[in-house]
Amino acid sequence: METRTALVTGAAQGLGQEFAVALAGRGYRVAGLDLEPQPETAAKVADYLELVGDVADPGTVQEGIERIADRFGGLHVVVNNAGVYPAKPFEETTVEDWRRVMRVNLEAPFLVTRAALPYLKAAGWGRVVNIASAAVLTAPPDMVPYVASKMGLIGFTRSLAAALAPYAVTVNAIAPSMVRTATAERTVGADGGFEAVCAGQLVDRTQEPADLVSTLLYVVDEGSGFLTGQTLNVSGGSAYL
Ligand SMILES: NC(=O)c1ccc[n+]([C@@H]2O[C@H](COP(=O)([O-])OP(=O)(O)OC[C@H]3O[C@@H](n4cnc5c(N)ncnc54)[C@H](O)[C@@H]3O)[C@@H](O)[C@H]2O)c1
């Protein structure tokens, strides 16, 4: 099988870094697009293509995808992972807060997938993976824009799966419960905090980024062509989709 190429958005840290390293470990050539430089990820991934810019900016996304194609000759897997999850009381949420969450979490996956599509079609095979959240079901009160954006992402996943099925491109979402990343640890009040989330799970420990790797690799696997339009709920049994 030819060496395939993957783009992971938000790859500087957290889940995105974990996914980039895991895909590289499976032999993928990996590019990452993040607002921040990605030295830690680059140190862990051979031949890593670092793209720095805003995933919600159409020009940046288009240019980034073209650089991937120039460097690696194609694109096969897109992991729409970049996301923001500020916790704020609904009554204090401004229109700017709302739009930022929607742009990064929902509009960016549209922009990235749209820009990637000609390359996935040319390859005759593709996998789009959207990182949603089990918070769509636990629905914490201080994350209204976030929950709305991730529910939107699940709808995007379902409909896009139908749109891209003729090209042998699958589209699926992964919905983690709260995962121990530096940002989640800083986001006081997110989903009630680690202890509250843990107490609501059947699995009695906090989820780590590594806990999501097997699901990602399953979704992108060559043998997973019949899995599409789905949201895989990897939340330790805390919420059921
Ligand atoms: N950590 C959790 O508890 C948790 C739970 C469920 C779902 N998720 C989802 O998983 C994804 C990753 O979460 P994480 O905890 O690893 O986050 P993180 O903050 O550790 O990493 C996200 C990365 O995305 C980048 N990013 C943010 N906005 C961007 C933009 N506009 N353009 C380019 N890059 C941008 C950030 O710079 C950062 O490096 C998010 O979509 C999040 O909603 C996280």
C-alpha cells in the first residue's frame, strides 16, 4: 500500500499531538495545522510538516492543504481536532464568544474538509474524522456554545458522510468524555471538572489522550470502509449516543 498522508488540526498539544504521533507510528506522513508552532510534535514525528495558522481562515486552510500536497504528493486522512471549549455562564456569553466557538469548532471542519476534498477524491479513498464531545449529552450549563458547536459537528458528520460516500471517503466523529490535557486542566468548570466527570463514568478514572488512539486508528483503518456517518462515544460509559 502506498504511504498515506494525514492532516491533524490542533496538533501542537493535547489530543492533536497524540493523534499525530499515533498516525506517524502507523506509517502515515503527517502534517499539523495549529495557531501555535508545534516543536513538541515535530520532535516526535519523523518528516513532520508544521503549518502555523488559523484553521478558521479560508485562505490559510487552502494554502496549508496545497503545501501538504506539494510536500507529500497527496492527502488521505483529515482529523478535524482543533477546538476551543471556554467555560462561561450563558448570561455572560457575548456574540464574539459564540462566534469564535462556532468558527473554530464547526466552520473550520467545513473549510478544511472542503479544501481537502479534491485530494481525497484524486486518491479514490479517504477518511475524515471529526473530534466531537460527549458533552453534547452531559450538556454542562456553562458550555452552551461549545455543546451547540459539537452537536452541529455531529450533524455535519452525518450529512457529509452521505455527500462523500460516492468517493469512498468515510466521515465519522469521535466523542470523548473529559480528557486530561493541559487546556482541560486549566478550564475550571468545564463539564463540572475531572472529579465530577469521573463520578459519572462507569470507568473509574480520568480519560487520557492515549485512550482515544485505538478508536482513531480503527476509524481510519483500511478495513473500516463500512463505518461512516457515525459518532463513536468514547466516554467511559458516562453518556450514551
Ligand atoms: N480535553 C477534553 O477534555 C476534551 C473532551 C472532549 C472533546 N475534546 C475536543 O478535543 C479537541 C482537542 O482538545 P484538547 O483538550 O486536546 O485541546 P488543546 O487546547 O490541548 O489543543 C487544541 C489545539 O488546537 C489549537 N487551536 C485552537 N484554535 C485554533 C485555531 N483557530 N486554528 C488552529 N489551531 C487552533 C490550539 O492552539 C491547540 O494547540 C477539541 O476539539 C476539543 O473540543 C476535548
